[in-house]
Amino acid sequence: MAAARRVERKRDTTFFRQGQEAVRFFVVMEGRVKISQITADGHQNVVRYAGPGELFGCVPLFGGEAYPGTATVVANCTALSWDRLTTMGLMERYPPIATNALKLLGGELADLRRRYQELTSQRVEQRVARALLRLVEKAGKRVEGGVLIGFPLSRQDLAELTGTTLHTVSRILSAWEHAGAISSGRRRIIVRNPHGLVSIAEDLDTDGSA
Amino acid sequence: MAAARRVERKRDTTFFRQGQEAVRFFVVMEGRVKISQITADGHQNVVRYAGPGELFGCVPLFGGEAYPGTATVVANCTALSWDRLTTMGLMERYPPIATNALKLLGGELADLRRRYQELTSQRVEQRVARALLRLVEKAGKRVEGGVLIGFPLSRQDLAELTGTTLHTVSRILSAWEHAGAISSGRRRIIVRNPHGLVSIAEDLDTDGSA
DNA sequence: CGGCTGCTTGATCGCTCTCAAATGGGGTGG
DNA sequence: CCACCCCATTTGAGAGCGATCAAGCAGCCG
């Protein structure tokens, strides 16, 4: 803990960019960070949104040379960060740290596998519903009449998170809004009827509204 | 090493099944193991094929309760296996083991992320080409006129590996065979013109043959 | 108040899945 | 050794989901 460095970043800045040499890893204390990747042909995708307590940029932990993604601040953020060498040293001396890192990495792997499976077996609407429900779970804030996703989230972001296009997401959200399941604005989404989304996610029916 | 148990399995048997309590992890010595998952709605997918030197069933390493997938023997196989508690103890005493495990897990995570990206940004034909090239890399055997995938691989398997259907894979392979890029039989594939497949994988053209 | 950025919505196209059958190779049992 | 049967594979036809192309609209910030 004493070896940590405290870092603050404002919205739309980055902690690191894809391809940079990976020398530090981070733990979010406050705010929200978007981890995204971009392919050679320009396709961008969101790996995940990290909130308080979660760690990101953990490549240095297992000997990666460069960060495989970019960490962008979505909501003003403070994080703790550790140096690669320091961490290696700490893991040598206190094995539980390594074990813990293994656990976290395993969790991430399991999560990615689940999303991989979703991608191969579900239609876009189901994937969007699930993504939204997960975000509610992780970053939801109770407001009157529903649950607000607690950070700015554009259609584009949601598209990159679910592996589809901005247009398709927009259509889907419009439909849900008409059905009363959500209400949304510019980079804002409020889920009004989670149960309806669950129905869609589970492919139980085609009408998740009242 | 002394704590390892040696296990042999014949083709079409399993080391463990999805959902079983995860008590041991394995390292392949010889042969080939298919790691696959199945969803509640019956969709099956292949996570990877593990060959000599690779480890699988590593959930116990980071505290998972049950195996998230099934390990099926594809080519007669011997493996070493370690008990969960033993491993935990070893990691406590010899930190490099944990560090190494982190590295391996990190590699797997990177691999899965790459495939996830492929799934969101590429067409089926490209994905199949890439999968095949990777298999050539990992399990290719030089034979006259090409490189043989060194274990039985059905269209169904390839479909589950690339997130598509048996039918689509069959069509694609037929086309490639006509073009002279590969030749194939029942659960056998020989790549004759890797360069052609690369062209397809990179989306450089629509005719990778001579 | 103006411009920029994010959102909406229509029309069309094509890739891929789905449904449906037929074919053939290989291993097994007699 | 041969015949049979099973399973992998092939191939056709058709439908539909979602991407792409193309404008137009509307909050929000400066």
C-alpha cells in the first residue's frame, strides 16, 4: 500500500493508450474508466468499464510488453497505481498477493468467456439487454421511476460493448423507450423496467413492456 | 514435479466435464485435448485445443468452484495433474510458480480477447481462415503437398471454434478445396496454400488460389 | 446563438442461418 | 473379407437479422 502512487484524471483523458509500454497497473478508487481496444482495420470495441475497487491495466503483472488497450476516463477518477518492478518484488515476498491477482484475472477470463459465448449464440437485442442489466448491477443509481446508469454512456459505447453498430443500438433503445422499459437522453440511460429487459435477455418473449 | 499424478486417456473420453467440482488442473504431455463449453440453450463452443506443454482445467488455481467447460480427448493423451491444495501450498513456498501461472493465464486472456475482436469485426470466412492458420501453427505436420492438421477435426468442431454453423464451414471448405487451397476428408484437413488463406484472413482479396 | 456532436430513422442489401435431403466413407460385426 | 450402417459431409433453397448507406434532427457547450 505504501508503495502506491495516487493518480487523478479528469473526464476524457487517458491513463494509458494502446501500444504504450506497460509499466504500471491501476486500481480504481473513484469514478469510472473505459477499457477499449482498436483493431488494425479501425474496429473499436469496449472490453469493460472499471469502477471503484476494480483493477485495470494489469498486463505488467504477467509480463506483457505493451498495453493491449486504452484506458479512458468516463467519470472523473482517482486511482492507485503500482510500478511493475515493485509489484514483482511484493509478489515474491507476499505470495497471497499473487494468488489474489490470479483470482482477479480468473474472474476476468470467466467474464470474457461468457461474453464470447453470448456473441456466438445470441441476437443483438439480447446482448444489449444483458449488457444494460450488467451495467445497472455494477453502476446503477436509484432515481425516481428507475435506475440510472451512473456514468455517461453513448449509443456508440453500447454498440462497441456488445459488438454491433450505433444504428442498431439506437433502434433497439428507441423501441424499448416506446415500450416504456427505459428512458434515455444524450449519453444517459434510465432503466424503468428491469424485468422486461430480463425477458428479452432470456428470449422469453418479444414484448418486455407492461 | 514429484507431487504430480500421471493420467492417460483414450480418444473420446474426458478428463473432466463442465460443472464438475474443480479439484485438479492438468498439463498435456502428449496428444490433444479439446476444451469446450455449452450454454443453457444448447449452444456449444470450443474454447481451444490444448497440445503438449499447455495446461488446462486451471480453474482450481484461482479459486473457481466448478469447471466452466469440458475437456475431451481428441488424440490419445497423457497428462500430468496436480491437486488443488498441493498447488496452493507450492505457490506459497515457491512464488515463481504463481508468477508463471499468471503469465499463462494472461496469455490465455490475450488470446480470447483477440478472438472476441475477430468475432465482432470479421466475416465468417476470415475467421475460419485464421482459425485454420492458427491450428497449422500449433498442430501442423508437414506432409507431401501441404501441412496436415495433426488431429481429427470435424466441420462441426471448426464451426464451434469460429462461432458459426457446420453448414457454413462445409461450404467454405468446399470452395477452398475447389480453389486448391486445401484438401480435406473426414475429420482431416490439409492446408496446401497457406498464403492463400492469409490473403483471405487479411481480407486482401476474394480469390486466394493460384 | 451557432456549431458540433450525438441521436434518430428510412431504405436496401447481402451474409449467414435455418430447414431439408441426399451422398459417401469408414469402421464394425458377422 | 464383405456388407451394412452410422456419421460426417455436401448442397440447395429461402428467409431474416443486422450492417451499410444516407439524410435529417436536437441538445449542449462555448
